[in-house]
Amino acid sequence: MSSQDRPVYLRLRDIIADSILDGTYGDGEALPSVRVFAAQHGANPLTAAKAYQGFQDDGLVVVKRGVGMFVAEGAADRLRSEARARFLNEEWPRVVRTMQRLRIDPADLLERAGS
């Protein structure tokens, strides 16, 4: 399934997760309001709220009533751990099969990564 086939709230969730993982929003830092986030990404505020709610339900975002939403302590580590497991279990086996089919030597990849 391409990313465009995924529901909008899941795509918004990916944007939030990527922003936390790349350090745009660190632990304890405020996230944009639902309205601002929705406007930035051309989404309906209710859809953006659904994306944020998922993070709140998972304990990755905390709400300070009257102040806003903040990245929970340890959120980046948890997201990184989940993404790493997903990569190793779902994506890596496909990469290995492709490398074998194309006879790509892992040493060549390491050499390219160093340049």
C-alpha cells in the first residue's frame, strides 16, 4: 500500500512521529496546536486531532490543559525502538532478498556508506 493509500490521520501520525524522531520536537517540547498542525498539512482539524489522540492514547504525547500538547519523556526512544523493530521484521527481509537476487555484496554497501 502506498503512503497515499493510507488514511490521512495515519499519514499525519507519520509526520508527527518523524518530527519527534528527527529531533524537531524533543522530549518535553510543545507540539503545534491541532489547528496549526492541520493548516500546515492541509488537513481537517478533526483529522489532525485524531492523529494526536493516537499519540496521547499511546502515552507519547501529554496534554497540559490550557497550555497545549507536549512530547512525553522517552517518546523518541520508544518510537525509535518500534521503528527499528518494524524495519528489521518487515523491511530488512525484503532488502536482503533483493540484495541476494541482484548479487549485491554487503561490503560494497558499507563502502558506499563511508563515502
